[in-house]
Amino acid sequence: MDLLEEYRRANFVFESGDPLGAARMLEPIVEAEPNNTAVRQLLARAYFNSAQLTHAEAQLRALIEHDPSDHYAHHVLGRTLERAGRFSEALPHLRLAAAMKQHTDYQEALRRVETWVGKNGGRAGYAAD
């Protein structure tokens, strides 16, 4: 298997709107290249976009373990936890991402989760995957 070509195909499938198909293509690549952060990041995004939140969380935690200063991984992990209704767990990751990089999406996600936690004490408001 030509891993680079498979990655490019998976990226095309993802960008074409098929995150589930992309995830299926990326899983064996991550297995073969576990330290390839670009592949793992795309797999995490594919899982997130296909609502496979538990799988997305696992990939994002692996990225953060490899590089704790990865602001994007912290942001997407925070968004994943938010989407799963785990607001109090999302908050530290969103705060880190926003502190590491000034980005509108980071600030908006942080404000949204801070508001939710303030109103509800961090309790879940909708079901996880």
C-alpha cells in the first residue's frame, strides 16, 4: 500500500463530504504510521464530522500526548467534548487553545462553553455518541 497516495485519496474523500469513508481509509494508515500527526489529525476530523465522538476523542488525546502545545488538537478535543455534552471537560482544552492562538473560532467555542457551564454547572445538555 502506498501510504502517501492513500492519504491523498482519503483527504479528497473527506473534502468531498464523506468523513465516514475517509475514516475507513485513514484507519489502516494511522495503524501503519502511528506517529504521523497529519494523518491522525485528519482521522480525528473525519471521526468528529461523522459524529464518532469517542473515536475522535481518542485520536485527539493521542495528538495532545505527542505534542501538548498543539492548539488545534486542544480546540478540536474541546469541541468534541462539547458536542458530547461534556462541557466541564471541554473547558480546559478550549481555554488552552484560545490562550495559545488568537482565532475567532477558538474564542467563540470558549465563550459558548463558558456560558453553558455557568448556566448549568457543566451538566450535559444533549446525548453523546
